[in-house]
Amino acid sequence: MLGDDTGSVTVEAAIALSVLVTVAAAIVAGIATMAAYIAAVDIAGAAARSHAIGVDYTAPRGVVTVAEDGGVVRVTAVVDAPVAAMTATASYPVEFR
């Protein structure tokens, strides 16, 4: 035999624990990214509706770009997330003022 097995359980436990922490961190990052996408969709919709009726809108987070063409407002919202920036677009018809 090469030697005794003293400490092998400790090494296996340390490796298993580090894998569990990595998987948990990936799950949390995925959930945060999904939440950022939902926020981007909400921000884009609210900004499009606000611009269509002529009301100023300040996004709580992220960057919003507004374009109006042919009586339709098109808004793109970009919200930073842990994995990648989430982008959502929304369109809304302009109300006559």
C-alpha cells in the first residue's frame, strides 16, 4: 500500500463543499439575471406608455432609449445583470395631444 487513508474524507468533503458553493452561486446569478430581464420588460413598457401620453418617465435603473416613428413609440431598456445585460423593447401607439 502507498500509505494510509488518513485525511481523505476531509479532502473529499472540501471538494464537495466547493462544488456546492459554486452551484449555489450560479443559481443565485441566474435568478438575479431573470429578475433583471423582468425589470427591463417592465421599464420598457412603462417608458413607452409614458412617452406615448406625453408624460416624463425616469427609469429606476438601467438605460432607456426612445424612438418615435409613424405614430408609434419604440423603447429599448437595458438593465445590467450578473451574467449579461438584459435588453427589452416595447412599442406603444402615440396618443393625439
